[in-house]
Amino acid sequence: MGDINSKGKKTICSFVAIIIASCIALSVSGIVAGGVLKSQQFVEKRMLKCDTILLDELNNKTEEIMSANSTFPVKAFTDAVGAAHVNTVLKQVSGNLIYGYKTDFSKSEYLYSYYKTGLTSYCNRNSIAIDPYMEDMISRDSSLAVDVFNQVCGDESTNFVIPFQEAQSSDPVVAAFVCWAIIIVCVLILRKLNYGDYFMYSYIAMSFIIAGALMIILPLFALIMDYPSLFNFTDVEAYNVGIKYCIEDVLKILAGTGGILALIGIVSMNVVYNRYCNIVSDIQTEMDIAEKLRKEYMQEQFNYEMENGLLSEDETKLKKANQLFMNDIEEDDLDDIEPEHYKKK
Amino acid sequence: MNLKNIKDNFIIFGLVVPLVFSLIVVVIAYFAVPPFIDWLPNNKDKTQAVLEFDKNDYYQISYDNFSELSLNNFVGWLSSDDLGLGCAVTFDSEKENTNVASLSPLSREPWINNGGIIVTGKNTDKTFRNLHKAKIEDKVTINFNGHEAYTYEVVEITNKENREETYRHYANDTLVMCMRINDFRNLKQDYLYKVVVAKLVR
């Protein structure tokens, strides 16, 4: 597999680590976003923030149409169906978005009865006699008011809003399985490419850091660029705003999850770094001791030979020069020694 | 390898590579995300006109008079850029559970004695729901199968009419578009109608 420090192998390992990071980011994002968007409580909470937008839209449309087509004042209609009904609608729409149903109030008997009751109350409050003609007027205008309500709040496109439909489908789970299969293969490749486990762990830690960085930076980038407001999944402005809130909050959750992944990566990298430093430090200590012993032995040997007159003048000079040379190269020698190399010895 | 080299390596692994890769992805996202959002099939203006259609999707016979047509035969394609409309018109199919508009048997051929047309549609996205947005002077076109296209201009919009009342709008060179609104007053599932009257543009 070549030298552990070879640039080619480092590049391959970094590339494999990036693949692992992409798979981690994809699988975690898919599972987290899918799980969150499946929650009716989560979606409802965001949709209910749009109640005033929807109510204003409804009141404006009611005024526009009923003022021209009804003998009753607009207030009689707006009093009949108000904020509470709009909140109920938004809860229903949340369910429709999640489970993929059309939103249609054109045949809602409940709404009809709300409007009819409201108009009847208006007549009673204003001492208007409800004769058969007036009753027919109330019923007809209530029918028309239901249609106005349906124009504003009804929307067939709630049956297929891609983020919610994808969350409901098995796609995120399947994608996660595929990603984790790729991750296992990549880890095996890293293991094969790195004799010492510590390099492999550092690449895996790097994958987590990259995945975390991606999951932090990309959602924040999307939020800064205001991409969620580009979505226009339904015909109703209030629903689009509600969906935008959902997507924004999902992005924030993903950024938070990315933070956790990055933290795991940083902690792992730190552990690997410390462990690696300890090993190198141990090796250096052992080598220093060995070198010290060798020098002491050589010195003793030299002293013995000198004392006993066993060396000529030239040999004495040569031995001293050798000692100086060995002292010069020992630092370079240490740099080339790897933990694994040392372990094999 | 000394400790300084190890530290440098870990800084590259833990900081430089993740940041550089993330920045590359952000640059790619900057160029790729807006087209991707546009490409999403459901993420477009749902009020746009449907001008392309395949008449082979409908049961069609060639005709010169509407009297030659029978139930559900393809009459033509009604569309409007102004209203964002686009739907098939079939003969006398009001009671059918299909996403088409129905040509009333009372209609007469525009190419014979300037006949008037009455078309009834449901309050659904694929048929007449966008009639709610109709304004005076909006243009509506009908491509009659085997005949030329006729363009009409909206001149009158009324609400809450019953079926009989819609007929009074019938006149030569006129297109009467009726959208059904549920009438809760009786149990026969009768309808109120929003009526949009358009005159032939010559």
C-alpha cells in the first residue's frame, strides 16, 4: 500500500473521508428532517403563526364578494366565521399537508351552519323578521359565503407538497440505509489503506467534522439567502408562509444536529491526537534512553582503549569525529521512525 | 515524524479540509439551489394556463354540428392566459365525475349563424376554479376540435345564480362559463352558479 505518508494515499483517504462525511450528512439530515416534518404538532405550531394572514385574506375576500352579492352587511359574515375557525382550518391543513389530502371546504355542512347561524343571529340582533323569503336569502348567502371561504382557504395542492410527502415516504430510511452501507465500505477502505489504526480514526473523525460543518454551514447559508421563501407549494399565501416557517425551523434543527456531529468529530480528533502524541513521545523517550546507553557504552569503550594505550593518535581523532557525526544525525533519524515501524521491531 | 508535524496534520484534518470542502459546497449550492427550487414539479404558479393538451386522451368524433355529438364526446379545449385556465370541454358531461368542462346541449355552433356557447365546469383546479379570478376584459379561447379557435372577451361576471338564471345570458357570439357552487339549501345537491359572460372578439 506504499508509505503511510505518501501524498497519493493521503489524497485517497481524504476523498474517502469526504464520501463518508457526505453520507453521514445525508442520512442524518434525511432522518431528522423526515422525522420532524412527520410531526403534526410541529407543523401545526408553525401553521398557526399564519392565522392573521389567513383571517385578513378571508375578511378581504368576503368583503369584496359579499358586499356586491348579499343584502347582509359584511360584518354579519366576518362575525360568523372568525379567528377560532381559521385556527381549526390551519390545524386541518397541517394534517392535509402531512398526510397528502386536498383541502376542500366547498361541501362543508359545518361551515354552512356557522354562516347560517351567524346570519340568523344578525337578523335577531337587528330585529329583522325571518320569513320564508329571508330564510331563503340566509341559506343562499350562506352557501355563497362557504364558496368564498373555500376560495380563500380551500386548496387542492395541499395533497402533494414535496417535503411533507418525502417525509411520509420510505425514501429517507432507504437513503439512510444506502448511505450507511457506503460508509461501512469506506471505513473498510480506510482500514486497508492505514496499517496503524490511529490514522484511520483520524480520517473518521475528520468525516464527522466535515459532516457537521456541512450541516451547520449549508442550512445557515440557506437561511441567510432566504431560500425557504422561494417555495410556492400551494395557492394560499398563508399556507406558503406556514410551510416556509416549517422549512426554516427544520434548517435550524439540522444546523443544531450538525453542531453535535462536529462536536463528536472534534472530540474524537482530539482523543486520537492526544493518543498519537503520547505514542510518539513514548517512542522518543525510549530512543533517547537507548541512545544514552549506547553513548555511555561507547565512551566507556573509548576511555578503556585510551587508558590502555590501545589506540593510535589517528584512531583517537577518528573516533572523536564519529561521535560528533552521530550526535548530528540522531534528530533526523528520529523523524523517520513511525509508531508502527517501532511496534514491529 | 515529530510532534509539530503531527499537530500540523491534525489541524489539516480537523480544520482546513472541513472548511475548504464546506466552502466549495456552499459555492456549488449558491449556483445550484435556485434552479433546483424552480425545477421542483409542484413548486410553480398553479394559476398558469394549460395550453398544451393531447386530444387523444378524450373520446372524439369529427363533427360539424353539436347535434352529432353524444355524451362525453370531445368538443374542444378551453384556455385563458389571463385566467390561468386550461381544460377539455366534452359534450353534456356535467353529471360525469371527470375533470372536464361540459358543453350544454343548448349551445349552438359559432361557425354556423354565430351560435352561442354555454360551458359548465366544476369548482376544481383542473376545471373552472380560476373563474373566481375573472375580470372584465380577460380573454378566453376555445379550440373546437376540427374547427378554428374562437376568442372571447369577458364582459360580465355574476354570482349566485341558479341553473335557469344562467340560461338568460345565452346569446349569439357569446360564451357563457358557469362554475358550480354547492347549494346547501336542499338535499337534491342543486347548485348555485358563478357566471362569466364573454363576447366573441372579431
